[in-house]
Amino acid sequence: MSAIVWIAALSLAAWLWLLLCQGFFWRTDVRLPARREPERWPSVCVVVPARDEAAVLPASLPSLLAQGYPGRAEIFLVDDGSSDGTGELARDLARRLGGLPLTVDSPGEPPAGWTGKLWAVRHGIALARAREPEYLLLTDADIAHAPDSLRELVAAARTGGFDVVSQMARLRVDSLWERLVVPAFVYFFAQLYPFRRIGRRGARTAAAAGGCVLLRAEAAERARIPDAIRHAVIDDVALARAVKGGGGHIWLGLAERVDSVRPYPRLHDLWRMVSRSAYAQLRHNPLLLTGTVLGLALVYLAPPLALLTGLAFGSPAAAVPGGLAWLVMTGTYLPMLRHYGQPLWLAPLLPFTAFLYLLMTVDSAVQHYRGRGAAWKGRTYARPDAVTDEG
């Protein structure tokens, strides 16, 4: 029992540190900062990379077309080799609904050295630069925006002097698996990248949420976006790091009226979403993978196991710290569940969800070493260590 007692004590210490010293990551009150309308509204180009998105475009693209933006704004949808009529559907929606001008174009097959959707983003930015916009809004094809979303993003960027203003879109939580996995996904992301630290000048923490990134065009050119991050699988975090590394001021918070309309009804769908990039987050490093697995086990799995073992063997020295650690864990998860409008009884199940994420991370590493590499919408890319510098 002595080993279990020590593990329980370490887990409780870890949770107390996370509670107080990790940027208050568990709070969900980091929303768009105070803002005022500028005297002159800058021009904006919206870039939407899209590959086989016909199923979600009718629920997302109309929200972009209907943006009530006082300045000049234009949308560039990049149809990246779709086989489901994505491009023609986008043109048809624009013809029928009107609104902001829409250009649909295709970039052709990506050259070696480009991962994920970044080749499509590069093509969209190149089209947009012909308009000389002051800002670029990079948004995914499954993201629906409130009518004033662009207006509020630009006002926040202007008021705060931000080079990047990004919002973590509210993901769908309709199915049982979505309820179990999705709020935890955002919770774990915030634990890795505390939002309060991201917006602080001088802090090293940098991240963005790829579904909604307002990027100052000058900062993009200075950071050589996206060419400088063309190898990145987790492109939104890489973008934020590149901009912040070049002296830019960035901000990330939770969205209130920016929503993903993409469904993840089965565990398999969510598993693929996470495992696609989990090992890339660890820089494909076996030592970091081992440390992550052990860390997840200590922080999330040890508390309930210590409590149950302590109760079974009559050991308060194991049960008490294990129970307290589980209680702190549960308490920090409650704000995220409230943000997603989910029942609070899901909070004590976080160890189970964390175990799923542990398995997804290990599976991500297995897929990497099998040579399957990263993938975006059915297109598989070479492993990063096999990518050349061409293109």
C-alpha cells in the first residue's frame, strides 16, 4: 500500500498545482476582450479551406455570406480537390443568398513538404493578397459565425492591438460520445495552453484555434505565414507561435457565437479527430510520449484508483488524498461542462475520458510508426521526418 499512498499524494499535489499555478486554465470567462468600434473599418479577406465539405457548407457558408461588416470584406473558398461538389455548392449558395462577394478556386495537388490544409490556406492567402487586405480571417468550412462575428473580431483586434485574435469555436455536443469527449477536448487544450497566458505580452505560451483566426496581414507576411509552418500538422498552434515569435501580440479565448456544425456521432469519429495530431503535439518524441502516458495516469487515473483501493483495504492514507485529488479534478471540470450546457454529473467521469485520450495518443504514435503520417479529409501525408523541403 505504501506505493499507492505515495502515488495518491503526488496526484493530489499535482492537482493543487494545476488548480492554482497553471494560469487558472479551468476558468471559462476568457471571452472577446473589451473593444470599441474603429473610426475606419479595415478591409478583410476571409479564407476558407474546404475539402469534401458539401455536407456542412449549407449550415456554415451562409453565415459568412451574411456577415454585417461595415468595411470591405470578401470570401475566398479554396476547394482542395473535393469529390462531392463542394465548389459548385458554394457558388450556388452565393448566387441564391447573396451577401459578401465569394470567389471559389482550386490550388491543385500540394507539392512535397506541405501538410494538412496549409496548401489550401496558402492558395487562399495568395488570392486574398491581390486585394491588399489589412486582415485575414482564416476559418474552417464547418464553422458557423454569428452575423456580427467578423465585426466583433476586428473591433477586438483594433482595440487591443492584437496581430491574432482567435476564438475556440463551440463544438457540437449532441451524441453521447460528443458529450463525453468534446468538453474534455477543450478542457485539455486549455490545460496545455492557458488562455490567460496566451494574451499576455512577454509570456511564452502561444496557441490559436484554427476554426476562427483573425490575422493581421502585415504580421502574416512578417512571420511568413503559411510557408514557415508548411510542415505543421497542428497548424493553428504553429501559426500562433510563428506570429508571437516574431514579436506579435496574440489572443485566444472561448467563443460564444462561433459554432462548429460538424457532427462526431461515433467514438470512431472523435478518435480519428484526436489521434490525427496527438503524437505530432508530442513532436513525435518517444520520451515525451512515455512521459505523457505516465503523467495522464498519475493525474487522471490514480485518484479514483487510490480512493477505491484505499476503501477496499481500509487505508485512509491512500483513500483521502485520492478522493481529494478526484474532487479537485471534478471541480475544475465543472465550468467547462457549464459552458457546453452539459449535465454536471459528467464531471466525475473525467478519468474515464482521460483514459480514452491516453489510448488515442498511443494509437496516434502507432499510426505514425506504421508510416501512415498525418491526414486531412482523406488525404494522407508523409511522416514529418520523411518530408522534403521542396515547394
